[in-house]
Amino acid sequence: MSNISLLPQVRGFLQREHSSFIDGRQQPADNPHYLEVIDPASDQVISRVAEACVHTVDDAVASSRRGFAQWSQAAPAVRASVLLKLADLIEQHREELAQLETCQSGKLINISRNFEVDQAAHFLRYYAGWATKLSGQTLTPSLPSFNGERYTAFTLREPVGVVVGIVPWNFSTMIALWKLGSALVTGCSIIIKPSEFTPLTILRIAELAIDAGLPAGALNVVTGGGMAGKALIEHPGTDKVSFTGSVPTGLAVGQSAMAANLTRTTLELGGKNAAGFLRDVALSKAVDGIIEAGFLHSGQICAAAERFYVHRSQIEAVTGALSERLAKLKIGSPLDETSEFGPVSNKQHQARLGALFAKARSENSQIIHGGRLLEGPGCYVEPTVILANSVNDSLLNEETFGPVATFLPYDDEEQLIALMNDSPYGLSASLWTNDLSKALRLVPQVQAGTVWVNMHTLLDPAVPFGGVKASGIGREFGGAFIEDYTELKSVMIRY
Ligand code: NDP
């Protein structure tokens, strides 16, 4: 094992005691409670972050209201140039941010570099482009006039105000930047509440945002657990919540927001995404596809597939070849550039995966490969392949959010689509076939916010993303996010 050396600035940042970032800097902690940030590759405490208390939340909201008053008046071209500058700074600090991210989340260093940093910068530039393209409509009122008077009307798109962006631990940089980009480009201010497991990279990005010219208060970061998130949502000074996380927390967030102030809510939630392989797909292509769909970042991707449907005549060959490939993966430290498979992100998650493996065994699901936690230190889990007995097996129904692919055979395409849709969730799905005409006929039948053909998991800022059924409300990316971050004001004039 040969780990890359941490940059001096990364070591320095980890050694600092951190706290919420409000009004352009980290504020002295007014709460003696600290959260410990733990490296999931070693189980070592690598940094400490003060937990926000109720006063911190009040201060952050007051600052964000001032930030909103100033930033919402900035010219669109100014908003665009600040976001573009921030994207440049993020790229200039690529290695520093990637190392911080890997230390706190256990993500393979190359995933941190290529996705958390590079992709995040691309997304930010895409959002920046929208700043100068937001517009309303000119309308002709429809009813006849009473006495010959005339009417005209138009709509204005106005920023909703102070946004609360609540972020999970799996892509703590990229998801925070999706929310930050959407809010800032529309003229909102934003308070990011990172996961207590992964607060560090966004604290560093908040410093870079000030260097990029963002006024103090337009971006604040409140560090703390779920209660800090709840306090932000229920605060009378916040106007919108953009939440990414699990379905149960999403339901609680939606209820808190509705009860607080009918606060607008976007929910990007989890699911149990399906991948269906038609009979014409070659064995090696199917195995590559399953690894892309289910095992990237150890399956800790909301859009990853967890249910795999393969024709009955091919399922033994596919699961066998997949197991052989997984057995060859080099499991190791995420700071070792040659590792192909790292730890999962935290101890609780590792323990939950252990409980799911036990459940699979108790239900006599067939564990074809893996199915064990690896000896410590570190939160390592074997990549796992399971063959379910029936649609009722727990591993075909409960989200694992881990490196676990559960298979079920199908007999014909009608049954394949019915199985893929047999879930209360619908974030993403994929169909794999060489017959594009067949794929295009099947796509409308699949119940999911995104359906990929011959690919899975790749997100693009130009293509809207979000869930149907219990996987969420609202869309990120494309032009779709604008609806969620702006209010439509109608203006009607008599003349
Ligand atoms: P959680 O739902 O546990 O937490 C998400 C965020 O919500 C964290 O910042 C958490 O804080 C915070 N939170 C917890 N309780 C509350 C509350 N009552 N009010 C407000 N905020 C709260 O998700 P995980 O972090 O465990 O992430 C994994 C889940 O996220 C998976 O289910 C996955 O599918 C989903 N996900 C969905 C995505 C999508 O786009 N659809 C993308 C990525 C992940 P803290 O961690 O500090 O407790």
C-alpha cells in the first residue's frame, strides 16, 4: 500500500478547530459541543467541528437575510462572474479539496478529484450561464374588456429568498455545489447544512467563495447534526428548503417545512433503482454495466442500481462472471491511487450493511459473492452479489446504499418492466440492449425520473434530475431548477 502524501495545507486545515461559517468567516464557537470527523479508512479522528446551537442558527439566518438583500440586487452578469471565478478557484485547489474529501468520506482519491472537484466545477459553470438568461413572459389577458379599456400583463421571476440546503455525506462537495449554484444564480442566499460526517470541504469552499467575490452572508455554512437542519427549516427567516438524503428524513423535512411556514421544499431522496438487461446484451457488456450501475463509489450513489433483472437463461452466467470480476478488485486505502474499492463512509453505515447481510441470510437469499464486513481498522465491506428467491426478499426492497447488487430472473419483457416498476420509489433506472428501437418503446413504461439506456449513474448539468413516486419532489439541473428557486410574480396593467 502506498498512500499519497497529504498536502501541508490539508494537514493544516484538519488541525484547525472548525465552526459554522457565518458572515464571511468561521465564527468562534458559542457551544462547547464538538463533532468529531472520523476518517473511515482508519477510524481515526481527523478533525473537530463545533456543533451549531440555536444562537448559531439565528446568527446564520440573520446574516443570510442581509446577504440576500445585497446579492439579490447584484446584476446578472456579476452573479455569473462570481460563480465562474469560484469554479476557477475550486479547480486551482483541486488536489487540496480532493484530499480533504477523501479524508472525511473514504472516497477513492480519483473519484474525489474527477467527480467531487472537476464535475462540481463543471456544474457550477453551467449554473453560472443561467444568470443572464432568466426571464419572465409577456402575456395577453384573455377576457373581453367592459368599456373599451385594454390590458397587458407580464411575469417576473424573483428569487425566493434564503434557501436552506441540506446535504448528505455521499457527495458532500458536489451536492452542496448543486444547491449553492441553483440558489446563487437565481439571486437567493443559501445556508448549507452539511452532514455531520462530512463538513470539511464545504467549509473550505465557503472561504474560496469569499475570495471569488461573493458578499459575506450570501453563503453561510451551519455545522451540526439533524437538529441544526430542523432548526433552520423551521426558522421564520428561511424561505425554501432543498434537501438531499434518505426517504425517512425527507418525509420529516417535508413535514417540518410545511408545518413551519408552508416553506417551499425540493426533496431529492433515495430509492431502490432497477437495471434491466435484455437478452441481446453480451456477457462482458452486462458485467461492465452492472459494475458501473451498482459498484461505483461502493454503491453510495443515490442513482446507483440495486435491483438487477437478467433473463432466466443468462442469470447464472452473469452473476458468475460478475463475482469473478469483483473478486479481482483491489480493496484498499482510498489515498492509494491503485485501490479500486475503498471503505464505506462511516461506521453506522457499515453496521447497517452488516445487518442487511444478516437479514439476507435469515431469509435464505443466496449470497453468491461477498456478504461480509472486513476486519478493521476502517469501514470496509465486501462487494456483494445476491440472488433473491422472490420479489419479497428484503434485499430487493430495502435501500442498501452500499456495494450490493441483488438479482432476480425474468422470463419476458412484459414481466421485466413490471418487476422494474414494482417499487414505491422511482429515482432512476436503466435498460440495456443493442436494440435501440425496442429501448425507445420500453422507456415510457419505466416509472423513474431518469431512464438511462446502455449507461447508468452519469449525471449532466443540462439534463434535469429528480425522482418520481417516493423518491422526491422537484428537479435539479437543466432549466428545471429555476421553477424551484424563483417565485413567479404576475404584473397586470390597464391602459
Ligand atoms: P440522511 O437522510 O440521514 O441525512 C441527510 C441530511 O439531512 C444530513 O445532512 C443530515 O444531518 C440531515 N438531517 C437528518 N435529520 C434531519 C432533520 N430531522 N431535519 C433536517 N435535516 C436532517 O441521509 P444520509 O446522509 O445518510 O445520505 C444517504 C441517503 O441520501 C440515501 O438514502 C440516499 O439515497 C440519499 N441520497 C439521495 C440523493 C438524490 O439526489 N436523490 C443523492 C444522494 C443521496 P446529519 O447527517 O448530520 O444527521
